[in-house]
Amino acid sequence: MEKTYIFQNVNIDSMNFTNNRNDIMFEFLDSLAGSGQPCGTLLCSDVISLTMTTNLDDDPFFPQFICDISIENAPDNYGGHLITFEGGSYYISIICKTVLY
């Protein structure tokens, strides 16, 4: 699987760990229309790896803007999917077995 963009120009509204902290559910708001309406969710199941870098000196609270969220195959030694959040105040990289969006 090549890199595919699954969300662009969104705000992370919430990030919740579920299923004994093995899964992560993200909820997003529309940032382009300025309406702040919900525009989608992303469930990463059976998380193998999570890396998060933030620069939230000015505003540590949600929602936070994200330019691009992409999905691609994880490296062979992990299997599953690599999800990458880029832009704004966050860089998030998640390797997980299953993704629903």
C-alpha cells in the first residue's frame, strides 16, 4: 500500500485509549469550513508503537490542528499499518494491526 491521505486539514478533538489501552480512538473536527463540526473518527487497534512529539507551549488543550493524516503499510518486521499525523503542533506516528476510519 502506498501512502494514502485519510484526513487533511482537521483538528484533533479527542484522543482516547480504549480496550485496556491497546486501541486509540481519535475524533476530528472540520477546520476548513470553520464550523468546528465533527468530520470523522480514526480507530487504531492493537497498537504496537506510538510516537508523539508536540510543541504545545502556547496552547496545550484540544482541539489541535493537523495538516495531514496518512496511512501506509508498516515496515515488514511489524506488519499492519503505519499512521502518520503531520503538521500543526503535533507529529504522531502509530503502528497498529487494524485501522478503521
